[in-house]
Amino acid sequence: METGQTGKDSAEPLPASGEPVLGAEEAGARLSGYRPEDFQHFLKELAQAVVRDAPRWQELQMRYYEDQAALWMNMLSRAAGQAPAAPPPEAAAEAFKDRRFSAPEWGEAPLFDYLRQSYLLTAHWLKDAVGSLELEAETKRRLEFFLRQYLDAVAPSNFPSTNPEVLRKAFESGGESLRTGLKNFFADMEKGRISMSDEGAFEIGRNIAVTPGAVVFENGLFQLLQYAPSTSQVAARPLLMVPPCINKYYILDLEPSNSLVKYAVDRGHTVFLVSWRNIDETMQQTTWDDYIEQGVATAIRTTRDISGVPQIDALGFCVGGALLACALAAYAAEEPLPVASLTLMATLLDYSDVGEIGVYIDPAFVAQREQLFSKGGVVSGRELALAFSSLRANDLIWPYVVNNYLKGETPPAFDLLYWNSDGTNLPGPMFAWYLRHLYLQNELCRPDALTVGGKPVDLGRIAVPTYVFAAREDHIVPWKSAFEATHLLSGQTEFVLGASGHIAGSINSASRNKRNYWVGGRLPAAADEWLSTATPVPGSWWIHWADWLDRLNPEHVPAPVVLGDPQHPPIEPAPGRYVRARI
């Protein structure tokens, strides 16, 4: 892979291996994590557990029959114009709180009222039954996950004949809503994904990813963007942002009111940002080492060279944070990268608990990926997005199936969800290595267990001040796992816990200043102890982070008049070509 070039012709392709790139269907079957043998194994375990604990199973079954009979009698009473015979069972009463069934139509007809309550009663019974079984912890965790996937899929709200909202809308529109829904379905089939936002409302470079700047360096793996200053004075050290390579960089530069890039620029920082290339078949042999050496390390050194300073500040988000920390740890022993401070946003360094995504990753799955990509290949971004969405199917899949296809509606414009649908491909060898060494074997947090470019990796050699941010409801990077970075790095750490999830918690605009965050807990300590001693603060954590960065980088200099330098002249305006490439 060519590096060090600045002209457009520097984006040389990597040599192809001759192996075919996976199609969407084949990749989906191989990457989804659902394997027939899983279900056969779990059903066998379930049957054995039921036999071992027959009295408990019989007790749950009897209670379920009694509750279902009560619901049936209530429906008959209502159908006859009488008051319900008895209050609904506690589990069924949840139907009145579940947003899938909160519309008035669900309570107007006794049949639909029964359907929603019966469904939730059955779901509660099945979860309780599985939870009570004596199984190995990992087996139970997987069984509970796959059970939830099944229950989410068979909810009566997901079918036109059992959803009164869908039926009413079809009747009132003379069937037009169903025709439009079918049209939406076929349009999404062509795109290979479910539409989550009104995609016509956004255009990269027009109203999203619009912070002014220029591409000042590029190679075959990334473009380096430098943003134009908005203040007359800027912090002496520039700030480099490393986003995840699984998605487009503009999660950090959404609409102007929701852009971390713009906020940092307006706070007086010269911001540089890595825009990863969307992998195609010409790059199917790219490795993790390439992302470290030709990606992160090159971006750091180029940012320093353009700025003419000894050191820079660096921020990494999600996988970008893992890449950044891995690079700093690998180079620390002999040729430290010129980074004075580190910010880790929703980043895993210790993979001992990866949350529910772990149900997809086991030794057999990883071995299959390694064999599949042994000579190269491309992992489809669509399948990666679907795997992550499946972790929260009731938020990220089924509501859009119902609204888009059954009701014939167009989803509202939402910049976060537009970005979420704009995925990127990954190189197979890099992906398989990442699964093996980080997720499965958890070697990043073990001193010298990994080597990158022949260099041993030890996170303990990272001695710079570090700001570690995690989100409390994050289902991709559990906050207690992100907290472990405070024990792995040797520099002074500041841990901050934000409200909400992986994206909404991280991208919490300072201009809107919503939600809250926790700071000031006792360190070193365990995660729960830190939280018990932390102080809640209303508003956006961005403000706290920017204040922390200002204290570390107090010196200011005149803002640069031009972007780049004579060795790295602007190539094209931001947001650049790489971010526009679609799957």
C-alpha cells in the first residue's frame, strides 16, 4: 500500500487475491451468527434441563394455563358487553405500557386487546421458564438471546392481520397504505437494508458533514481532513480524530448543531480527522497491521508535520479508539508516536465482557471466518449493520418494518439514523484478526500478547493523560468494560459516564445540552464503586471534555491562514471522495 502521497493518484489499490468477494446473501448467511447447529444444540440442552427440573416446569406451565384462561374469559366478557371478569395477570398488564401496543386501537376491540395481552403473557412465561433452567451460563445467555429474537419477530404488531393500526389505516386509505408499503418494501430490497430515515432529506456535503475544510493527505486506506478554523486563536496542539472504520466518519460531523467536529473547531482547536476508505475487492487483503501502520500512525505523524508542533492530541471513537490505543502501545517502547493526550469514546480495550454481540462470536465462528478470508475477501457493511441492529431489534428493525411496509409511511429525517444506514465494508483478513485476537482471545489488554508490525503491544506503556468516556446504556461497548481502560493505561485517567446508548450517548450536542453525565468518582476503583462515588451533572459531556482538553493544552497561537502545508497542499474540499463511496 502506497503511503506518504498527497496527490489524488496516491490512492493505489492493494493487490487482489483472485478470491471472489462475498455477495450479500452468502455473507449474510455466514456472518449473521445464526447457525442451525446452534438451535439444535440449544433445543437439546433445553429438553435435558426440563427433564432435570420437571416440577418447576410443571408449576410454570400450570400458572401459564391459568393466566391464559383468565385472559380468555375477560375477552368473552368484553365481547358480551360486560366488565372484565378479573384484572389481567401482571405479565399481560405490561401490554398497556409496551409502545408496540400503546395506540388506542389495541384496546378498542376485545380480540386485539386479547392478542396483545396474550402475546406478552406468553413471552413473559417463556423468558421465566428459560431463566429458571439449570444451564451453563454461556448456553443460557445464548438461549435467552435467540428466544428474544424469536419473540420480537412473532409479535402480533408485526403482521397486518393482527395489527389494528395497520387494518384501520388500510381501510381509511382505501388500501393505498398497503400499496405504498409494498413499494417501500421492494425499494428496500433493492438497497439491501431497511430504511430508518428519510434519506432524501440528507446529502453528504450539503447538510451533513459540512464543516469547512480540505483533504490534505491521502493514501490507499484513508484521507486526512483538516478543518478551517473559526477562531482567531487556536490551541497550540492540533486535535486528530480517529473514527471507527466500520462506519463513515461523519458520525462526528453530522448536522452543524450535532457535530463534535464543529464544536471542537468552535472551541479553538485545529481539528484533523481520518476518513477511512470503503473497502472493495482491490483491498481485500488489508490487515490490522495496515490499519495501524499505514492508517493511524501515518495520520498522527502527518498531523504533526503539517502543524509543525512536537506533539498532538488524539481522540478515538469505538473501533477507532482501539486502533489508536493499539498504535500508541505498539510504538511506545522504541519510537513513541507524538501524542500528548488521548481521548477514548465508547472504546473497548478489555474484551472480557463485550455484551450481547458476544453471542455471535465463538471459536467455531471465528475459525470459519479465518478460513473464509485466508486469501482475502470483503465483509459486507450491510451484514455488519444487521448484526448490530439485531441486538436491539425492537428499536432498530421491527418498528421500521411495521411503519414502512405495513403502514406505508416514510420514516422521519434523522441524521443519526441516516448515518447508521450508510455503512462501510471491511477487509476480511483484518476482520478475522480482530475477532480472533481481541474479541475471542482478549489479547489487547494482556502485555506483549500481541505484536503489530513486529512490535509488542502493551497498553501499560501509554503514559499520557487520558479521557475515557462511556455510555451507561451502551449495548455495543458495555460501560463497565470501557471503564477497565482506567486500569490498563499508566497515565492519569479521567473517566466520564454519559446517559443513553452507544451513539446517542456519545453524540450529545453541547448546543442542545440534553441528558446528563457522571464525573468525579473514586479512582482507582471498580466500576460500581466509581459510580457510587460519582456526581451527576446535567447536560452534555462535550463541555466537560473540552474543558479538560483546554487545561492540558492551554497555550494558544494564531489560527492557520491556509490548510495543509507546502508538502501537503489541499487535494479537494471536505468531506472528500472516500466518505461518498457507498456499499
